[in-house]
Amino acid sequence: MNIHDTNIAAHFVTCLLCQHNWRTTNATRCPLCAQAYGVPFQLDPLRVSELMDAMRVFQDENEYKGEEDVMRLALTMEDNCPWFNDEDPWYSQACWMHLREFLRDEPPTPHVSRAMEIFEIQFRETIMNVDERGEYFLARG
């Protein structure tokens, strides 16, 4: 799978032996060294807690559509998740993946559905800013 694929459900994974990064939807051995399986990029427990706090704050609003939501989510994430960078697809994907997993057994609330939509849009807009090694860089115009 191409590192620039826009499928948000394809994890960024890292080989613990050679540090190669790639994207996959299932457990695969490193395509570079073939020695180890890739470890998916995920949020640590503190970041998960901060993300869920942000979702509770984002929940306080009634409308979930339009550009206003993008700004409200950005401000909520800025206040609650200092590590989050909406221009880094690794974090947009990790937040989306966590919310998808968290809601596996129940339908998402409107605010979480909207947050997931925004994370997916951010991911698709920034996935091209990942180099061949899987590292994020800021595109210069």
C-alpha cells in the first residue's frame, strides 16, 4: 500500500528493527527488512484521556456542520490536546482510529461523528505531506 493512500483505516506502522514506516490494513512484516511485524502508531493513555476530554467539550455545542465546526474542533483540540497538530496526518488518523475503536459497539453521537469527519478531512488533505520514510513534513508552496 502506498504511503500516500487516502484510506484513513490503513495504519501507519513502524518496524522496530529497522525503523521503516509503511501503511497497511492488517499485520504485515516489514517490506524493507522482512524481519518484524509493524507496530501501529497509536495514542498513549494520557493522549487518549485528553482526546476524550476534548470530545466532551466539543459535545457541548448543538450544531455539527459547516466550517464553524472545523474551527471549534481546532480550538477544542488546542485547549485539551497540546500534542495535536492538524497538519500531521499521523495524529488525525490516530484520533480517528481511537474514536472508531471506542465506539465499536455503539453508534456514535453527532459530535463524535462530526469530529471523525473532520479528522478524516484533515488526514486526506495532509497525507501527501508524508515522505517516503513515513515522516511528516510541511509542504512549502
